[in-house]
Amino acid sequence: MADHMKRFRQTLGESLRERGVSRRGFLKYCTATASMMALPPTMVPAVAAALEKAKRPSVIWLSFQECTGCTESITRSHSPSLENLIFDHISLDYHHTLQVASGDAAEAAREAAMHENEGKYLVVVDGSIPLGNPGFSTIAGISNLQMMEETVAGAAAVIAVGSCAAFGGLPQANPNPTGAASVSDIVHDKPVVNVSGCPPIPTVITGVLAHFLTFGSLPELDALGRPMVFYGQSIHDRCYRRPFYDKGLFAETFDDEGARKGWCLYRLGCKGPMAYNACATTKWNQGVSWPVESGHGCLGCSEPDFWDAGGFYNALSIPDSDIIRNAGIVTAAGVALGAAAGALNRSTRAKAAAKHETVTIDDLDRKS
Amino acid sequence: MTTPTDFLLWVRGPGFDIALVVFILGVIIRLLEVLVLGRKHDYSEPRGGELGPGLKTVVTRTLPETGSFKRAPFTVIGGYIWHIGFFISLFLFVPHIELINATLGLSWPGIASNLVDAVAAVTIVTLIAMLFSRLTHPVKRYLSGPEDYLTWLVTFLPMLTGYLAYHRMIDPYPLVLGLHILSVEVLMIVFPFTKLMHAFTFFIARWYNGAMSGRRGVQS
Amino acid sequence: MQKLQDIAVRVESKDVPLNHSNATPILHEIHHALQRLATQQETTTIDLRAIPFGPGDEEDLLNRLGTGEVQIELDSLGTSKLWETAFSGVWIIDHRNAEGERVALQIEVTRVPEIIQTHPDDVTDSLQLLDNQLNPNRTETSGLREE
């Protein structure tokens, strides 16, 4: 524990030097960190200067109505690795899936971290919060809502990791049986950063944490509270298949010739045009590939309500109903109604003609 | 209707169904009303055929009459530009062809999206210029009623929202895409009950003019 | 509504392109960077992680740049490889972590990559170190001689 506290008071530069990391190693580290934060290479010196003096923030990670996919994702982070992250970037003081302690000991660690770092610690939340009934999801007998409210009270900021925490996600999908709410539905008095995705890209999660460590502030956010550097451009606009969309070349089936030639997956329901995420450049599995490269359309998992957006395999703008059938019925009805209206007009005309009295010169003479 | 996605789902689901019903019903009823009524039988002896001159007139009236072109070149050229631009944007933009293919099974080649983008920009500017001319030209202004401004608006909005959606100028994307689809639905609903019906009736009117002249043996 | 099972899977493997021609614009960017290096001594770094490459594009770019006569291995926080491409002044920097996973891939258009140049503080440190070795009994701490 003493060692832990010493490490906590050290700056990152001191901590790395103590572990025998050379200046070149530090520069390499800063290069990788800047790249991960999606900063231009010209920012490396600024990152190095900031990291040299940076102090690891205490992080409390709360998992609510979630599937642990977001934690699985962050354990796949390779730059920095989870070990680097925990040793160098943050002091992860509570994460009930990753920590050894459990039960009262774990809760004591959370309370100690809150007490020692009052006003300075970061809260990471994954999972949505059930408002329907506090008993739907509890940890150590404490309801999710209560735990979040008391933990967030002394926090510097909250990072909502994953689409459940950011927007309600799957638990909130229609008909939302637990009354699931997102972090920003509940927290209004602290800055909230939404790192959406199901799960978010590993290095995007660590990138946001690294940004806080490096600059001591939160990154610039978009209208949905997501960091602009990662969520600033749509999948569609950054997609290597995009030129084929513009040319009207579409894959008709999975893995057909077109799909393999890199043609656009729009017809197979790709949600790239509505999804904002870094998949097209950062990719997954250490840059190996990403869904669209593997031949499957984007699900739009970083967007609110992606689960209820009308089917993963339906193109975004195509109406759901059976247009031909509806149009057929309506056309038949239209013909019937039109014919009736026409007949009515004809009869009106015929009646008018029948009522028409012929006027002769004599009649006119008589009247005048 | 709480989120932009809900809104998008509504406009492309129930909203589209409503618009489609009103559009098809309205167009068919109005066309049949005209056609079933018929015209009085012409007992005079025909001096020429009806079919040829009728068809010819449908095509020839597409070109402006030299007199009106000389009197109002701006109105004529502007009218051409925006009509052609509107058709290119509607029928040659790849996502629109995709929509038609997915719903009706009809497909044809489109043109590059950035080309459509340029055409759409020209069309939008032309429509604005046409409105400006309508508002400032004393005769046009005198001739214009509320319906003219309504039809201008419902034609303009799909172009504008389409442009905004393509360039993602409104966030989030489902909202601007939903607004675009909604604007088209408004156009579909207004269409049968306004002079926008000319898109269907101009064939009949031109045909009748040509056929009538043909029967009388005069040039239309 | 279209469902997953409604979309057929057809496997064909002929005529699949080896890349998506995204290397060419990067080569043009490198061309501009070389011009700046030649005329204004200005160095450029391109982060390849920020480029939306399709499959095969990265390999295509690296192949087209080729390999020159200098290859460097940097052993610090994992083994990084740096090499000059067939185009002098264009360097590839491939940073790997201790597990051999790539943490950054950059192109640096420069005479010598910055990370290779010895840091001035390291020079003074090494002077001190060598000084200590040559004069193990001397108590004076600084190896720097004030003129």
C-alpha cells in the first residue's frame, strides 16, 4: 500500500524513469500515446512535456446493467496495454470484475479512494442504471442508482463507457423492462464523457483516459457528449468502401464478388452513414480489421437506440412496409373512388342537361 | 417520439404509409375525375388524324415558344434548370435508386454522388432565385396566390433537407435524414390537391390540344 | 423486413483486388514532404494509424516504398524497427510493445528519425557514466568541465 501511495504521488516521468525506461523509450511511449489519442504527430512534444509532469488519477470503475463486454474490450487494449494503463496512466482503485478483493473489502477500497481523492478522481461507468426498481441490479446490496450517486458526488468527471452507460443501450431497448437510463440521464452536475460503442474500441477507451492523464482535462465533445477526435467523422465518410457507394457499386450478398472487391455494404443494411466512430481508421484487434472490412455492414453500435433502429440488415432510409402491396390496394381503391367520383360528375352533368330549358327567340321577346 | 431514431423510424414507417396512401388515392381520383367526365362527342367530319398530332404536341410543347422565351427568358431558363436538376437529384442519385429498387424492384444506373451534389446546389439556388423573381416582379407577384408559395415550399424543402443530409449539416444524422423523408412525404400529400398535379395532367392537356388541332387539320 | 438468413452467402475468390489504391495519395503526400525537406529543411511525420486503409493498402504502400540501406532496431519498451525506404529521407517507424504488438506506425520524412538522435541530456549522462568508470576513486560528481 505504501508503494502504491508513493507511485500515486509520483509524476509519470518519475515513475517511468524509476522503472528504467530510457528517454527514447519515453519518446516512443509518447508517440504511441499521441497516436492513440488521435493527435497529430506534431503534438508529440506537447504530449511528452505533459506526460512528464502528469500524475495518475484515481479511477473508480462501476459496472451496472452490462455484459462485461466493455471490460473485455479494455483488456484487449495493446497501446497502452491494460497493465501499462493500470501501472502508468491511472490508479484503478475499484473494478469489481478485475480486482482481487471482493465484498466488503472491495467496497472499502472504493470508499477509501473516494475519500483520499475527493474532487479529483474519475468515475468510469459501464452499463445502464435501472430506474424501474432498485432491486433489478445491486452490488454488495447497494442499488446501482445509489452507488452511482454517492460515487459521482465527489468525482472530477464521469466517463460513460459503452453504449449502455452512454445512451441506455441494450437494457433500454424496447420495451425497456428495467426502466434503464444512461449516465447523462441522471448526472447533471458533473462533466460526462460518452465513450459509446458496443463495446467501444479498446484504444478509444484508453485514449480518453490517457487524455485526462496527459492534459488533466476532458477532450472536446460532440453534441452527444462523445470525444470529437474519435467520434468526429461518420463511418461512411472514412470507409474505404465509400468510393463504391458514390459509384453505385453494391455488394448483393455477404462475401459475393462485389463484397470481396470492396463494394459498398449499404444494401446489406450497413449503418455507416449514421454511425460516428473510429473503426475505419483505428480498426480492431490491434489494427487487423474491422466489421466493414470483414464484409459485414456497420450496426451503428455507437449511436443511441441502435438496437431499435429498424433491423440490422435493412438499409437506413428504406421504408419498412410492403410498398408494392400497399400501393396495389390503394390503387384499386383509388380507381374505385375515382370512377365513382367520375360517375357522380357525369350524373350531375346529365341532370343539368336534363333541367336545361331551351330558350327561343319568341321566349325572349315575350319577356322583354 | 422521443429520440431522432424514433422520429426516423416513424417517418419511414407509418409516416411513409400515410403519405403513400394520400398520394396514390389523390392522384388516381383526380385523374379519373377528369378522364371519366369525357368530352362532348364531336360530330364534325375529321380532317386529319388525332393520334400523331396528339403525341407530337406532347413532345413539341416541351420546347419554349419563341415569343414567351423572348419576353421572359429568366422564367423559362430558370424553370428548365430547376426541373432538370430536380429530376437528376431525384432519379440519378444512387441512394434514391436504391430506395426505388428496394421498394419497387426497378433499377437503373446512377451518376457520381458529387455530381448530383453540384446539380442539387444549382437547383436550390435556382429555386431561391425563382422565388425572389416571383416576389419582386410586379406581374408575377400579382398573379401568385398562396398555393403558388405552398407548392414552391414543398418542392424546395426536399431539395434543401436532402442537401443538408448529404453534407450532415444537422446533427444527429437520423434527425436530418428523417426531416428529408418527412419533407418528401409532405410533398406527396400536397401533390394531388395543388397545381403540382401538372406532372401528370400535362400529358393529357398537351395531347388534347394536339389531337383537337389534328382532327381539324390545323397545326397545333 | 430483411433478415440475416434472407441474405445469401456466395463465396467467390476470383479477381479480388490486392489493394484499394489508397497508397497513391500517401505517396503524393510523401512527395510534397520530400520537397519541403529538400528546400526548407522541414521534416514531416505521417501517422498511418489515422489513414482509413482498406485491406492490402498498407502492404502496397510499404512495398512501393521498398527498403533502403539502413535498418535500425530500437530496444526500449519492446523492440521497434526503423528503416529507410528505397527513397532516401523517407523512414518507416514501426513501434512495437513488449508483446510484439504494433503501437504506432509512422512515416517520417527527415534525414535521421528524431528518436534515433541522442538526446542532449543522455550525452551528459553518458559522459558522467564514462567519467565514473575511468576515475572510480574521484568524488567529484560532474563530468562536465566548466571552462
